[in-house]
Amino acid sequence: MPPVSRLASWSRELLARWSDSTGISPSDRVETLGAEQRFIVEIVKALASEPQVLVLDEPTEHLAAEDVERLFRRVREVTARGAAVVYISHRIREVQTIADRLTVLRDGQGQGTYPARGLSEDEIIHLIVGMDLEEEFPPKCTEFGPEVLRLEGLGGSGFSDVSLGLRRGEILGVGGISDNGQQDFVRALAGLGRVSSGRALIGGKPADLGSPITAMRAGLSYLPGDRHREGIFAELSLRENFASRSPLKDRIAGFASRSSETRRTAEAIRAYAVKTPGTETPIGSLSGGNQQKLVLASVVATGPKVLVIDEPTQGVDVGARAEIYRILRDLASRGTAIIVLSSDAAEIAGLCDRVVVFSRGQLVSELAGEEVTENGITGAALRSTAVRDGAEKGTAGFWKWAAGDLAPIVMVGLAIFALGAYVSAANGYYLTGRNIGGMLVLISTLALVAYGQQALMLVGGIDLSVGPLMGLVQVVASFFILDGATGGLMALGGAAMLAAALGVGFLNWCLVVPLRLHPMVATLATYMGVQAVSLILRPAPGGMINGDLLSLAGTRIGFVPVMFLVAAAIAVALEWMLYRHGLGLAFRALGSKPEVARMAGLPPARLRLFAYLGCSVLTLIAGVAMMEQVGIGDPRAGLNYTLASIAAVVIGGGSLFGGRGSFVGALFGAAFIVQINTATNFLGLNAAWQSYLLGGMIILAVAVYSKSRQKVVAA
Amino acid sequence: MKAQTFAAAAPQSPVFRLRLPGEFGWIWIATAALFAISAIVAPGTVRPASLSAMLPFAAMLAIVAAGQTIVIQQRGLDLSCAAMMSLGGVVVAKLGFAADSMLLAVAGTVAVAALCGSLNGLLVARLNIMPIVATLAMNAVLLGAVNMLSRGTPLAVPDALESFSHRDVLGVPWTLVLSLGFLLSIAVISARTLIGRRFVAVGANPRAARAAGMPVLAYQVGTYGAAAVCFAVAGMLYAGFIGSASQNAGTDFLLPGIAAVVVGGTPFSGGRGSVIASGVAAVFMTQLGILVMALGAGSAVQLLIQALVIIAATAVRELPGILRRKA
């Protein structure tokens, strides 16, 4: 890997080697990319490390046909270089194309390794399933009931002008190359998208597709494609998962009957052959295929007239797949109309009676009867997508700018300036060096502890114990660093303060990482513990801290306190590290997606240890800065800084979800809070206004950041 | 393939397996043990007189903890708890004297609290603001309101409220009866009704809940509203109990309230939770404080022990999982 400063050009080269039309720029945030583009980034990243052994796990799940070809070309390059590739996939044809040898696993046991050319597709399926699947797909149907769903010129975000009809007992496939509007279309049907024109009739009556609630009421139920995010409640039991979509069936005398839920769930488990220890098992512990069968059972239990299924077999093994196909055909034969969206043309061809193909958000082709073949569907999709839709949905300029890293600093800076200008016009004393100097001292203290908080939040943590730690540092100092103390004693005091800070940081880390407590709970406990230690050491404030040292800490150049210059320099240095040093990059990576960072070879436990120790050391420095204002060992002196530091970070644009933040932003956030407090004093407003302003500004700032980031991701 | 469906269900040796209490069972054992220990080392703390002095505080803490529990079940945390409690006391005092009817005053206070809480919910659910930030900001705003209403000095409360807080039924303090009623109704709603089922599902996975046809926003907003009502009720009781409504009445309940939820066993991961366990934990924490005090330790030691209890309580539930992973 090149130095961090040349990362951008390096990434651009790598992406260009994949294809010159990826549409991905190195400066894009990955969350703003489509699923397909994300996969390309992922694969390019894996190839860039020039591995000896490359493991690819279902790499083509989100790729279009031409990208699968590109991937195969690159895999062959890798093997030509002498490296080995392990390619895991449930797409048998792809494995046959790319592999030299193949190994089949069933129920966790190896079924043998064979030369890839020596096995036919049927033989491979036989190995996977462990028995002969005479027919993977059940026979199709030719007799349908009356029409149940009619769409008239339906359009919305991502698709337009879709008209079609669907009869009872019919399975309709929705195909096309991914991201051509078919996902948007089925989500809109389910009430999860936006419909802007046209209408849908179910059973002859207009259906409101404004939300999943109204869609279900109209008789349309939806099985989500992203099972983990939208399909299951991973920590809840099978019973709760199953009953969640049809709770009215378990209502007896106004109460939810657990025995009725259990009975219905057990029936579904039997009927759908779900392998599970029982109805109370958390669904997250089952295999993908069993989860999918249970969710399908739950959706079917709502008794829909129209069933919309997004990717029925994603992440499902071959055996369960055949069962799901059989179940769907069975449902159709009993009168349900089914719409199936799948990126696998073979699946649609085998399962569906009729297929519509999407391209660029429009229904471009309809295949029925003999035309429903894999080649027919792929051909229809490819013929009409010779040119990819280049026009992306635009986001209004302001929101895009507001989602950037610079926006919080500019906005908060402007607010500080405007408030300052207003106050100085109202009260001349405000702009004196004495007042500004005093404000800068307060800002530097708050900013320093906010940097610590920010460092932790970058890796998705939070530290409530910073406030008490500032007090503890001060209390420890008040035993050693006194007037008339010898140099040796003072050095000892310094060491004790450092030890206290590092000790608290290490304790927090131990609780959060090895003991796996929630950061909030862990640091709440240390908040109380550290405060207790301070109170035991100094039940009441006492111990005047060495005056010479205090005046040294309070040195000013002109009216600017040295402490402020130190704080500002630290902000710049940390900010530089964040963007230009490997450690900063590692922090941001870990905070954005811990799992991915770990797989990329970053050590999460050690990085978190750095973050916790760093936070404590910065808090220690803040504690030293506070000494000049307090001058005495006061165990309660720092308490307010816990919440203030969090406020400073979020006003400065940091996110509690981890992965993004700014130390300069935290400095501005701290300045803003001090500015509000000072301004209300100068304007003669009462304490209530101080609270209103602070609360209101936090809400305003965070609302703007969060809205803008949401808009950018959604686009 | 069908044969395997239920066959896999049989555990290996059900007879000799050591049954550990569930995540919400530990607190009952711990509380029973604490009272047993109290009876031995400091019998004074379990006499009826000292119990009836302790229980009202435990009851108020339990109501606060119940509110915090339901918010934590929705993956949140309500830091506006402190100001909401203070607001409850101040508003009921103001309205009580203005309306000259306790019933109206209480109803008005509950309505104000529900409104402020729903605002919290909207900030979190609609504007996507992190819960602790939204409620931190709301806390500041509410403190401003309390400050404005009380003009910075503690307010006297109507006599009716004061006598209500001190009344008892057959020797059981009213506050305790009321808090039991609160906890039981929340527990019954969340365990036995459609609302409760959906509430748990929304907390466990809001996106899946939406796709499954649940009114997610209403549940999220409603949760913060209900929590705020809990805090305000505790605030009213507390104001009645000490005879005045002050600005920092709630400060002493914020951290112990969260601590009680943690000790009770409700995880921060959303969905699952138990208000009853939180209520029992409130009794546990209060009695623990009194025991420590009776043994001659100061408030600092008390704080230290609380911290250790929080760590022990969470660690004891995590330990089996950690050991299993290591093995």
C-alpha cells in the first residue's frame, strides 16, 4: 500500500484497471454507492493486496453479467501469478466455469473433491442435496383464476409507467439487470417506496400503497429481499417472528395468546419443514434457508391475495431452495397471485408462468409460455440495456454540501461569529481582551476533553467517565503538587496523575472489549467508580495547588492563553492524523464497519485500546487546563464536562454511530457552547435562556447533519 | 428431510443440566440474598419502620426505571429524565395552586410530560438524531422551562399532593402501591397484548417491523411519551414527598434509574426487556445503599459499590457467552 497521501490516485488506478466505466471516484463515501458498485470496490480491494491465497465468498451475488466476466478475468490473472483462489458460491455454473477442482459441503461435511470438468451439473446437485432432485422446479400451471391485481401506469421513484395484470394462481417473475428499477418497483408495491403516478387495483378496488400497513390491508404482503435487515427479528424467537405479521389471529379476549402463537408456529414449522430445536429458539441462530422458510410462512399467514417476494432464495442452500419453489407453486395452486423478483434469470425461468423484464425503470418486455427461458430473459434484459442509465438522481446542492466534512465547521463558525457580533454590539465589554481571554481558557478546557470523546466516538465508543476523571486528576494533583513541594514530589504527582488517567482508560477498555459490556453501561459504572474514589480521597474540596505552576499554566501571549494555542495545535495535529496517517484511517474504518475492518486486517481490540487510552490522556490534559480555573482539589469540578463534551462533539459534526468526526469540529463545538454561555450572561438573559439556546442549537445542528447525510445516502 | 424437523429438538441430557436463571431471573435471587444478608449483618435495616422509610424511594426509582426501560428497549436512552422529573414537580405545584384541583393539576402535568416526551420521540425517530443527543438537548430546554417557571427557587406544593405522597394503605405506602400498579400494567401490556408484541418487534428491528406492516413511528414516539409520563409521575410523587418542587429534583434519579435498568438485566441491544426486573432492581439498589450506610460507610463508598454492582450484574449475564466462545 502506498503512503496515505497518495491513496486517492492509487485507488483510481486500481478501479480503472477493473473497468473504465465504474462511475466510482475515490473520494465517494461507500455508503452513497449502489450495491453493485460496493461489491466492485470490495473485490478491487481484495485483489489490490496481491494475496497468496484469495478467498471469495459469493462474490457475484450483486454483479451484472459483464462484471462477472471481469471478475473471472481478474481471478485468472491472480492464478496465473501463482496464487491460489478459493471460490465459494452456490451458483453451480459459475463454479464450473472458473474452478479447476471443486469441493462440495453438505450440512458441514465434505462430500469429496473432484476435477471441475469431470462433473455434470446434475452430479453436482446430487452431491449438494444428497439425493436426486428429479426436478428442481415444480411443474408450471396453465389454468389461472380471475384477475386479482391490475396496475395502471404505476410510476414512482426509480420506475415509471408500469401497467400489468395478474391472475389468481399465477406466478409472475420480475427480471432484468440489477438496479434497473425492478427493486424500486416491488418495494413500491409493498408500500416501502414512493408511488407518484398511476394506480393499483386489488380485487377491483383501488389499493393504497402509501405504507406496508395499507398495502397489507388491501391484501398485498411482501417478503423482503434483505432478510437480515428487513426480514427477521434476529434476537426474537421463532414464535415471535412468525406471529409478528398476523398478530390478530392470536388475539383472545383482547390479549395476545401465547399458546395460540406457539400452536400456529409449530404448525408452520411442520408444514414448511423448518429445522429448529423448537419454537422458542432465536431465529438468528438458524441457517439462512430455515430463516427464509419461517419468514415466508409468516408472510403467508397474513393470508394475502397478492404475495410479493424479493429474492426468494438469496443465501439459501440448494435443498431448501427446491422446497421454497415447491411451497410457492403450492400456494399459487391454492389461488394466491405471486410476484417474484430475482437477479437469477434461471430461477425466474424455472419458477414463473410469466415474466416481465425491466430496463432503466421501465417495463420493456413481457414473456409468457414457451418464451420463459433463461436465455429469453437475459436476452431481453441485455438487448434493451445496451446503454446504462447515466443520469443519477440528483441531490440538492445545499444538502450535498451539508453532508460534507467541512460544513459543520463553516456553519458553527458562522453561528459563533454572528452571535459574537450581536453581543458585542449590545455590550462593549464583550470584545475586550480580558473577556475573550477568559472565554478562550474555558474553550480550551472543554475542547481538550471533547477531543478525547471524539477519538472514542470515531471507533463507535463513548466515555461518560471523562467528567469524574477530570476531577480525579485534580484531586490527585492536590496531594502532590502543592505550594512548597519539592521537584521530586511534583514529578511523583505528575506520574500519579498519568497513572490514574491511564488506569481509568484501561479499565474502560477492559469492561468494553474483553468483558463486552455496552460502552454506555461500562463507562456509567466507571463514572460512578471514579467519582467515588475522588470523594473518598477528598470528601470536601481542599489542597491548594502550587501557585507557580498554576500561573505557568495560565501564561498568556497578549490576551491569548497559551493553553488555547496548545489546544488548537492538538486539534490540528489530530485532524492531520485522522486523514493523513494510517492510525486515523484505521480508526475511521473500525468505527464505520467493525466487521469489515477486522477482515481488512486491522486489530480491533488494540485500536480500541489506543482510543480509550488516548481519550483518558486528553482528559488528563483537560484536567490540567481546568486546574488553573479551580486551583484546588475539588472532586466535583469536572462533572459537567461529561455531557458538555458530548454536546461539543455532536455540534462539531461528529457522529455517535462512529466512523466520522472531526477534532477541529470539536474545537468549534466547544467554542460554540462557551459562546452561548457567555452571550446569555452579557445580554442579561436569565439562566433559562442559556438552556433554551444550548438545547435548541444542539437539535438544530444535529438535525441538519443527519438530514443531509440521509439525503445523500438515499440518492 | 421432514423427519429431521423436530428430531433435532431433543437436548442431549435434559435431566442433569444445570439450569441457570434467565437474564431477568438473577435480580430476584440477588434481591432475596441482599435482604437475607441485611437481616444478618444489619437487622435494623429490615425492621418495618426502616422498610417503610426505604420503600417510597425505591418505588419512585422503580417508576423512573420503568420509563427508562421501555426507552432502552427501543434502543434509546432518555437523558431528559432529570429535567422531566423536575418539570413534573414544578408544573403540578403551579397548576395545583392555579386550578385548585389536584386531579386537574395531575392530568395537566401528565399531558405536558407526554407532549415533551413525544417531542423527544419525534427528534429521534423522525429527524434521526441519536437518542442521547436528542434527549440531552431536550433536557437543557426543559431545565430552562423549569427555571423560568420556578424562578430558580424551590416551590411549595399543595397540601393535597403532600398528604397523598405520605398516605398508606394498610401500612403499605401509597407510592409503593402506585408504582406496583404502574409496573404491572406496563408489564401486562408488553407481555400480553398486541401493542406489547409490536413494541418488542419495533425495538428489536425497526426496519423489519416496518416491512411487516407495523406503525413504527407511532411506537417510537409513543415510547418516549410514555417514558416521560413515568418520569413526571415520579417527579410529582417526589415533590409531594419532600414537600417542595425544585429545579434539581431529578438529578439524583437519572443515573440510579439507568443503573437499575442495567442491573435488572434489560440489554441495550433493543427489543427484549423487563420493567418488573428493573423495578426489583430499584428496590435492590435502594436497599443496598441503606445497608452500606448502616454499616457505617459514606456516600462515596456507596457510589463505589453501585459501580461494582453494575459491572457484576452485566458481567454475570455475559460470562456464559464469553466462556462458551473461549471453549
